[in-house]
Amino acid sequence: MTVQSDVVRRFTDAWKRGDDHMINQITIEVTQGGSDADIVAISRVMSSTPHGSRK
């Protein structure tokens, strides 16, 4: 079982909705102070989950 951090959950939700503003805000948050694990998890979300605008 994988435990997601709050930032990864928020990013995943924003990604699924296609909320580009929130995606950008969370990306800034992670790159300025997030962990490497969060960056990897967000990358995996982007590669495996359809963006909300593609539905």
C-alpha cells in the first residue's frame, strides 16, 4: 500500500480536474520545498493519469 502526501493528493485531484492554475501552484510549492519523493510521485501521476482537459 502506498501512502500519498497531501501535496501529491492535491496535485492528483487538480490534474484529474484539469485545473492548470492549481497544478502550477502545487508545482511551485513542491519545487521550492518538497521532497524528492513528492516530485517523483507527481511525475508518475502526469505520466499515468489522463489530464482533465483530455476527457
